[in-house]
Amino acid sequence: MIGCSEKPTPREIVTEYYDAFNSSDFNRVAAVIADSITIIDGEYVMPYSAESFYEQFKWDSIFQPTYEIVEQEDQKSQIIATVASSSKRYKFLENDPLICSFRISFDSNKITMIEALEYADADWNLWQAKRDSLVNWTSRNHPELDGFIHDLTMNGAKNYLKAIELYEKRKEDSL
């Protein structure tokens, strides 16, 4: 926990951010992010208010992720953090842990931007094949769950996880 009497360092803020995610405590996340935060991943630029970021946090939490900071490097007023994340979704997509380097920017001791720089050892072809197989199978066999892949709400994440469970059960039943 960041002390109230001292100004936290950027490294401490980043550590608190991921520790808060690991403990599923959005109040702690909200304490270290600015009123708006931008997440950049490739060509996707996703601006969030605190409220919309909370919706993303809830979506992510359904997959029971864990985050481990592998390395932090100071770079002027930014931190480059290499983070290994694991989750039920990444396990299904056979990219677990997913290791990524992020450039994290700050303003007034609050995180304002997180930009994905590089994914180490990610197999995007396998990811896409597993995802597409799940989406197509779900569409044919469980149309009530169809559309989960684009539904970034908590309900969409629950449907995504349910689709994974049904898909894997089908494979187990055929053995």
C-alpha cells in the first residue's frame, strides 16, 4: 500500500496498480489512475474514464487474472514495465503466461496511459486459431452465448468463460 505521507515513486505506483489488480480491488486501482486513462495496444487506442475503466476491470476479473511484474525500468518520466499475466482466457488460448512490456505514463502521480510495446513469445497464430475455433463452435452449438467475443461487459466475459468451459467439456466427453 502506498503511504499517504510521502509522494510515491512511479515504480511504487506501478507496483500498487498491479497489486490492486491481483487483489481484485478497484478502489486501489482507482487511487493510482487519473480521471481518464488511455490504453494503447497496437493500432487500438482505448480512452477510458474511471467509470468505463471499471467496466473493463470487471470484464477482466471474470478470467481470474494474476499479474507479476518481471522488471521495471525508469525512462525519464515513464516506467517500462515487463509484466507476466496469467488467466483462464490465456490458458485456453495457449499463451499463458502472456508477457508484455508496457510504457506507463504519469501526470500528478497518477497513471494516464499504458501502451503495450512488445509481447514476448506470444503465438498470435495459435491465439487466433483457438479463438476462432471457440467462436465458430459456440455459434453452432450454443447460439445463446454467441457474440461474447465482442461483448466487453461483465456478462460478455461470463459468456466467454462459459463458452470455454462448454468447449473443453465437449473435448473431454469425446475421449
